[in-house]
Amino acid sequence: MFTKALSVVFVHQLLLFCDVESYCWGTYPPPDDGRTSCEYKGWTFVSGASFKAPAPICEECTCTDGGLSCCGYGKKAGVASVQGCVLVDDDSTCEMQFVDSMDETQPCALWEQKRGLKNE
């Protein structure tokens, strides 16, 4: 019982100290010219296709009747901040990585705890 209560308190603290905003974009309304495919960075996708563009793009997209809708994922999901931490800019991955703002050689303790709860 004590562990569950402690977890609830910790999750509330994470919500207070971690801030994430996301973004999405799309072609709205979809083109009304009979298209059944979408173009994305030189690639063509048929209507109904969904895909995840890897790092450094980090967008997840869906093609519907010639209209494309995409949302960033991972570090490209938008603006993220963790109190006392700095976001690492690493174009080789879409994963968010934070380090301690006082010692950037150390991982961000609050972020690592948050990730640990997510993986449980």
C-alpha cells in the first residue's frame, strides 16, 4: 500500500516537473483531384499507408486519399523540458535524451525515473 501511494506521489511530481508539447501537420483538406497516393520527401505512398520516418526526421505519417497527416514522435514530438535537465541534441536517434543541467556528463535523474515507470 505504501509503495502504491509513493508511486502516485512520484507520478504527480513528474507531471509538475516534466513538460511536453507535441506537434502535427497535414494537408487539409486532402486534394480533390482523384489522387490515391501521397508524396513525402521524394517517396510515394499509397492511400491507407502509414509509416515512421527514422532519425533525424522522426515523424509518423498516414496517407489518406492523397492527403498526408504527420506527427512528430520521440524528440521531434515537440518541445519537452524536465526541471534541472537539458535535452541532448543527437540526430542519430529519435529517442529523447536528457542530462543533468549542472553536470552534462551525468544522466538526468528525474528523466531516468520517468522512463523507468513507463517501462514497468
